[in-house]
Amino acid sequence: MKILANHCVFGKTVCLLQKAWHEVIRLKDIASASSVDDAVGSLAVSHNAILLSNDKDFTDIIKYPPKEHSGIIVLRITPQSEGIVHNTLLSLLASKSLEEIHGSLVVIRGNKIRFRR
């Protein structure tokens, strides 16, 4: 899957996804570090990519309606929960198609996955 990794996504997360053969576009490679959230969301849409972020601002479905995106995945991750969240993320991406994630907000916290459309 094509994934746009926001600035706040851990480097370990990006490497993990690349090793799992996902196409990862790092925001820092295509935009300024000071890019506002609206611009980040628009870049994900223009690249037809799932937006991956640790920023809980993207869980605001009024400001970022899931239907207007190729999918938004927000990781609620800490250094202590990193391994569990990474395993849950890989499991999600292996079990769901792009069509199933498209137009959804997905929040991963530990081993729990929450979908909103």
C-alpha cells in the first residue's frame, strides 16, 4: 500500500513498513517540516496515499472527514507500546485491502483497532 508518513511518525515505523514492502512516502521528503495539518492531509489525498500519523489532531472527523481521504491511520504510540502497536499495524495492513481502509479513520492503540467512517 502507498502510505504518507507524517513528520511525527517514528523512523522505526517507517523502516518496518518498508521492510514489509509498503510504499512509504516520508512527508519530510516532499514538504517543509513546518507543514500545517491541512496541507499534510491534502498531500496524502493528492498522492492517493493512506495518511499515517501519531498526531491525534487527525482523529477530528469534522476537520478531516474520512470520506475525503484515502484513509487515515493514527497511531497512539509510546516507546513502551511501540512493539505492540507495530504488530497491530502490520496485522491491519495485511488483513485489509486499500478499499477497506479508503474513507476510514483507523486508530491503533496497543493491540486495539478502531474504525470510523
